Amino acid sequence: GESVGLHLPTLSVQEGDNSIINCAYSNSASDYFIWYKQESGKGPQFIIDIRSNMDKRQGQRVTVLLNKTVKHLSLQIAATQPGDSAVYFCAESYAGGTSYGKLTFGQGTILTVHP
Amino acid sequence: NAGVMQNPRHLVRRRGQEARLRCSPMKGHSHVYWYRQLPEEGLKFMVYLQKENIIDESGMPKERFSAEFPKEGPSILRIQQVVRGDSAAYFCASSPTSRTWPSFGEGSWLTVV
């Protein structure tokens, strides 16, 4: 079946650097793409979403870029902090499905921020 | 405001036993989702329920797994005759409508020995 996947399983950065986490998706019918952060022993926490008719969206210290031509999604974290260390998942949602809450998750990227 | 509450947080079961995982959605949320996460993998959708109704169970294994969300009380994910492959983290999420992103609980970790 169609799935969402990630290029890099791990990413290590120094505190203060910018981080870029990438994701490839295969379902061109998806309407939304979402980034979640999962800290150890906890549930996923919503970070930011982007609709498929957009190519960029900014939040607080985070920016999501969507390239539909190559089916690529990225999450940029500015001035990365130790508290940003977590596993980051991209997920997709199809508005024509039963619910936005029926998400297809990628495998995840482990972000480690060194002080 | 309390978030999505799941219990137990950790559960150990012997092969062949039953596991029951409970989820209390956030206040005002009538839509509940269950996801399973195997070690070092992403979450996989299992089932979507709305008070007393199963809306989408396309991700549920055909046998041994069932879910309910009664009019009163928490949603229950039930796994009968557990096997070692059922060992995973099970996450519940809830939302107020079908057009809002769900909030996740902290998960229930099932270990089958």
C-alpha cells in the first residue's frame, strides 16, 4: 500500500544549529501533511501541518516545506535546543477518508541535540 | 484540562492471556482512534470509533482484536489470546470532530512473555 517514509533515520546537531528533517511520501491524493514530535515514553505531539495546496508554512521556530513535484516534505527547526531532542514523524491525512484522524505515519527520524 | 488518559501504562501478559487497554478521551471529544507502534517503527492506524460506533476498523487484525467505545466510560482495546508479536505500544487519540487533528495519549506498553 502507499506509505510515508523518511530518508534519514538519525540526525545529530549542535545546540543553536538549524535542523532539517526530511520525508518522502507516495500518496499524491493526501490532502494534509503533518509533523509530530515524540519524546521518549510519550505520545506524539502535533507540531505543524501543511495543506497540499501550499508549499510552505511557518510556525514558531519551525517551517514545513512541501514539494509536490518530487513528493517531498521537510521540517526545519531553527536554533535547535536540547529540548527538541525527540523522534520526529511525518504523517499524511486524506480529507476524503473517514476522518482527518486516520493518519499514515512514516518511520521517524531521531533528532539528538548536543549542548 | 486533562489530556487523553490511557491505562495501564505498562502491562505484562503471558501468551494466551487477554489484554485490555483503556482510553479516556479529552473532555468534549467523541472521536477516538487507536494506533499501534512496534519498536523503532511509526504508528499504524488500527481503528476509529465514535461513541458506540466503529467507523473505520481497516487497520485492525482480523482475529483476536476488538475495540469498543460505549456510551458511558472509556474506550477499550481488547486483545484476546495474546502472542509475542502483540508486544508494542498502543496509543489512543481523540478529537472533537472528524475534521480536527487528534491529540494523543501517552500510550500503553504491552509486553507478552
